[in-house]
Amino acid sequence: MTFNTILIVGGGLIGSSIARAAKAYDQAKTLYITDNSHSACSAIERLGIADGVSEGQADYFASQADLVVLCVPPGRMGSVAEKIIPNMKSGAVLSDVGSIKGAVIEAVTPFLRDDITFIPAHPIAGTEYSGPEAGSADMFKDRWCVLTPTKKGLPETKQLKDFWQGFGSQVSIMTPKRHDIVLATTSHVPHLIAYTLVGTAVDMEKVTANEVVKYSAGGFRDFTRIAASDPVMWRDVFLSNREATLEVVDRFIEDLTALKRAIRWEDGETLLEHFAKTRDIRRRIVDAGQDSAEPNFGRHD
Amino acid sequence: MTFNTILIVGGGLIGSSIARAAKAYDQAKTLYITDNSHSACSAIERLGIADGVSEGQADYFASQADLVVLCVPPGRMGSVAEKIIPNMKSGAVLSDVGSIKGAVIEAVTPFLRDDITFIPAHPIAGTEYSGPEAGSADMFKDRWCVLTPTKKGLPETKQLKDFWQGFGSQVSIMTPKRHDIVLATTSHVPHLIAYTLVGTAVDMEKVTANEVVKYSAGGFRDFTRIAASDPVMWRDVFLSNREATLEVVDRFIEDLTALKRAIRWEDGETLLEHFAKTRDIRRRIVDAGQDSAEPNFGRHD
Ligand SMILES: NC(=O)c1ccc[n+]([C@@H]2O[C@H](COP(=O)([O-])OP(=O)(O)OC[C@H]3O[C@@H](n4cnc5c(N)ncnc54)[C@H](OP(=O)(O)O)[C@@H]3O)[C@@H](O)[C@H]2O)c1
Ligand SMILES: NC(=O)c1ccc[n+]([C@@H]2O[C@H](COP(=O)([O-])OP(=O)(O)OC[C@H]3O[C@@H](n4cnc5c(N)ncnc54)[C@H](OP(=O)(O)O)[C@@H]3O)[C@@H](O)[C@H]2O)c1
């Protein structure tokens, strides 16, 4: 057991999954959750995944916790930190799971205390659903968790690493800046593009929404899954990771424009060359255990 | 049984699936396959999914078939039609499964005979894999198949409709032009975008391929599945459906540019408004039985 008592702030998809995993993998003796949503708190009680649940603030929980993990939307991290930190016990560890790191660190830092260590984290795992019911104990198994400590060699970094490895995750350490550009590439821009394309399809005057639904098995339905993710969280992600998102989007638009030109000029060579090089990355992702090799992801229907 | 004897030209993913389905759903007494790939022919023999297999041309098969279905890449349809049609028996039906219809009709039409009826078709089903081993008898179940007959009220259209319904497909009829713009939206442009984004990620100097692989579970891995589809087929699709593809891509770039601007100007309202409207289409796709509601498509990995 790495931490005795843990407080999760925000018991949604990720927070409730940490709670479940902490119990399933024996990573906490006592686990508390606070959430400002009444329905989330009721669901957490019903699910029985915490030793204590509180709607709104919970000074007592904060004062007991050896580890506090902020699992609220990125845009809420600052205001939550402001309220929680003054109540935390001396020597405790503060962490978060926000999908961007630079902006979260910036928001939390003004409220930090000298006797509290803040180790930002981001588990690269999740689904398109939100809320405590959508969580699961195995959410983080075989996935990577990135830690972005602001100082080198902290013992708390090692502790948090053990904690995440306890869930079956692999842990890597990088700077917040690097995290944000890497994740802009592998997560943020893919989401932005999926949201955009689904919107484009819905708005095409020449094609009805009904047609889009019927013929979605040709590829489009994959995009709609990603574009069904929580709008508030993703708005926060794009606004807080503006620079990196825009950098990757610009590269993407450049590349798309080049392929557009190849199509317009019937330059099959260029298309083929481009399409052939993307297969290798798929094979590597499957080999690394990051995706299923089954056709269509092994969907059943 | 709608057709007695069927010849499939090109026994790959789609052709071999039709062969399996024809047997499984009792839609053919005799089913022949020809394919110009030696390894595909050996696989088809090994799988035992045809009553006769021939590498290269097969005049005898063509002369016996009541239905010939061209299942070769879109760019090969014309040359295959030129060779097969002279050997077909009078009164037979010719069809195809090409992912675009305008260009295939244009390529096949010069070789048509008055005593042969050509009914183009496109089953909206498939996977990212190619070849006869990747096929399955239930590929077309609960999926849509679009027929684009060039004349109204043909009895052969009704016959082909029965044939596809026999596989558990739903059949709709539209003009080739409408098919091509609808499919550009729901299939062709999604593929082009997936190919582009995977290429962009691989080419980012600031992000290594290794990082892209490790952190792909954030959304990127979905794109790599689509971008692992057959490069030759997709080159053909984009070149043969140029106009519609470019039209949808241009709309997409416009929309992406608007969202980019919203991010740059920190206009959260616009982002939220856009992201909220895309959820409904997902719900409709799941309700229509066109996708699984399970988180992450119910992947097991
Ligand atoms: N979803 C993913 O795939 C994923 C993956 C990795 C990391 N993350 C990160 O994980 C975090 C949580 O995301 P999630 O998907 O778990 O979201 P979620 O399911 O919507 O859960 C968030 C919960 O936090 C509550 N909350 C909001 N503000 C709060 C506050 N001030 N105090 C207490 N509770 C508050 C929310 O209640 P209300 O509904 O009332 O706001 C909600 O119950 C985000 O920072 C996100 O970037 C998400
Ligand atoms: N894949 C999908 O998801 C999907 C969905 C709906 C419709 N379609 C359409 O279905 C058609 C076939 O696609 P597929 O995915 O089944 O491709 P595939 O698995 O690659 O199979 C095509 C087969 O046709 C063979 N072939 C090529 N030229 C030939 C010729 N002149 N004579 C005889 N055989 C020939 C190929 O052999 P070689 O390898 O030697 O070329 C290959 O074995 C395409 O028109 C495509 O647009 C595909």
C-alpha cells in the first residue's frame, strides 16, 4: 500500500475508476470522494466504491488524506486547489489527472504550500462516457500514466509511480511542455478533428442526417464515438493547451492540403506513398498492446 | 435462391464475404471465384468457400453465371468488365461492389451488351483488413447496401435487392451522384482525414514515433485503424470520387479553421456549442444498430 488515506476530488469517470482500482488493487486503506454533483454523490454511495462521500467541500477528508487527487475538469483545477490545499495535512501529496499539464500547473501553483508536494499526473486512458457509473477498476491496466513533476528526484514522485504501477499502468516521466505537445498529437487534435468532421457531416445541405446515420459503417461511426466525449472537458482541454493544439492542427491542415492537391491533380503516386507509410504505426500500436488487432476493434453488432 | 450460379471476380475481403454469405444464407447453388492473385486463389481453395476457383480469366465460369459480381479495386473495374462481359451468357446480371459508383459506371458502360443488365451496388460494410482470409459470412448483416441502377423499374433491381436482403442487409436505391456525395461524407473523407492525421503525427519532429505508439489510447489509435486500410483501394476511391471528396474536404477545412479561430481567441462558447451538437448523431447511430454502445467499442486488449 503506497498511501494510507486518499481523497479523490471529482468522482466521475476517472475519479471513480481510481477509487475502484485503489480497492481492487489494494492501494488504499481508506478512500474518500468529494464531488459537487448531487447525482454523482448518490451514484458513488450506491456503487459503494468509497469509504466516505461528501457533496461539496470536505475539510475533514482533506485533513486526513496522505494523497489528494484532483479529478475535476481542467478548468476547475485552480478553484478546487484553492479550497482544498489550506485543509490538507502537512507532508501530504497533491496530484491531479488533468489531460493537460502546463495550464493545470499554472492554475494550481499559486495555492501550493511548502509542506505539500504537488506531482501532476495524466493517465492515458478513458472512454467516451462520463460520470461514476462509467468508471472501472481496470481502466488503467496496460495503459501509460505520465507524471510531470516540477522538480527532479523527489521521493513523492517514486511514491506516485508505485501507486499507478499498482493499477497495472506503466509510468513515464516528462516535462509538462513535452506532455502537452505529445498529447496534442495523440489525443487533443484527434478529438478536435473528430468533433469537426461530425459537425461538417451534420451540416452538409446535400446529405441528410438520416443518410449520415444509415451509412456510417463506412468509417464515420468511429469519429462519432470520439466526438461523443464530454464537451466541457474538451473545451477546457483546447483552451488550456492552445499553443500545442494550434501547432499540430496547422501541420495537419498543411498535410491535408497537400493530399487535396494530389487528388485534384490525380497524382496517385503521392497518395499511395502517403497511405502506405501509415500502416506501420498501426502494427506497432497493436504490438505494444495499445489496441486490439480484431477487425473493426472487435465490435459486436 | 435468387440466382442459380454466381461468379465473383476478385475474391478478397468483400468478394470472399459474398461467397461465404451466399453459401451460409443459401443464396446460390453454384458459386465460382476468379482472382488474379495466386495466393488469394490458394487461400480460397483452402477455405473451401467456392465451387470453383480460377486464377486469371475464366471464360467457362463467366458463361455459366446468372450473376457476375465485380469485387476488384475500383480502378480495375473497367479492364475486368472488358474481359468478362463478352463471355457472359445472355440475360445474365452484372453487378459490382465498388466504393464509388459514378466512376465505376463510367468505366464499365463502354463494354456493356444489350442482353446484359448492369446494376451497380455498394455494400456499406468492411474492415481494415484485405484478402480472402479477412472475410466473413455475416459481414453484411444489419448493414446497408446501396444499389444505383441507371434505369428505373428493372426487374433485375428487385432481384439484386432480394439477393442482398438475403444476407441480412437493408437495401436502398439512389442515383450514382447522390451515392458518391453521401459516401464522400460518411466514408471517403473520414478515411482521407485518418490517413492525413496519422501521417502528420508520424512526421512531427517534436514527437517521436515511439511516443505516438505509447500514448495512442487517448484517441489516436482509432485513427490508425482506419488508416491501416488498403492503400491501393483508397487511392482509387479518392481519384475516382474527386469532385465529391474535394467538396467535403473543403467544408471540413472551413469548419476546422473556424474552430481553430475559436481556440485562438479563447471563445469557449463557440467550442461548447459545436461539441454539444455532435453527441446526438452518435446516439442515433447506436439506436439505428449501426454501432456498439459499449465504451471504446467494447475493445478487449
Ligand atoms: N475522460 C477521459 O477520457 C479522461 C482521460 C484522462 C484524464 N481525464 C481528466 O480527468 C478529469 C476528469 O474527467 P472525467 O472524464 O472523469 O470527468 P467526469 O466524468 O465529468 O467527472 C468529473 C466530476 O467532477 C465533478 N466536479 C466538477 N467540478 C467540481 C468541483 N469544483 N468540486 C468537486 N467536484 C467537481 C463533476 O461534477 P459536475 O458534473 O457537477 O461538474 C463530475 O462529477 C479531467 O481533468 C480530464 O481532463 C479524462
Ligand atoms: N474494404 C472495404 O471495406 C470495402 C467495403 C465496401 C466495398 N469495397 C469495394 O470492394 C472492392 C474490393 O475490395 P476488397 O476490400 O475486397 O479488396 P481486396 O481484399 O484487396 O480484394 C481484391 C481482390 O481482387 C483481386 N484482383 C485485382 N485485380 C483483379 C483482376 N483484374 N482480376 C481478378 N482479380 C483481381 C486482388 O488481387 P491482387 O491482390 O493481386 O490485386 C484481390 O485478391 C473494391 O472495389 C472496394 O471499393 C470495399
